[in-house]
Amino acid sequence: MRMTQRARRAGIAAAPAPAVAVAASYADVVRQVLPSVVLIRTADGLGSGVVLDRSSNIVTNAHVTPDSTSPSRSGAGART
């Protein structure tokens, strides 16, 4: 169901998408994003990150590499 411009201006939310459509779009997103997910290894353990750009800059949470000076990374989008 598409929202009308009038409903959008009034702040009325659109009806939720059918479960089948949501599942299909979720699978599509996973398929698209998965190649950019990387595994990050540090002396303290493992974490994950995502390749941000074509220069292979990686985004991760601070707790993944708090004191690490040279974490290694592996995955479809990582360059080591």
C-alpha cells in the first residue's frame, strides 16, 4: 500500500509490508551486504566489521579493537 502525500504530511504511517515481501527484501539485503562483512582478530578475541569504501576502510565498534595496535581482518571485502 502506498502512502498518499496527504497521509505522509499528516504523519500517518503506511500499512506494514506483507511478511513475504519483508522476507524477500531481507534476503536481498543480506545477499548484497554479506560480501562487505569482515572478521577482525585481535589478541583479545574476535569481532566483526564492514568495509566502508573502495579504499577498504573498515567500520567496527570500539569494543572490538580497544587496545589493539594491529588487528588482522579476513572476509570477502577485506584486504590484509
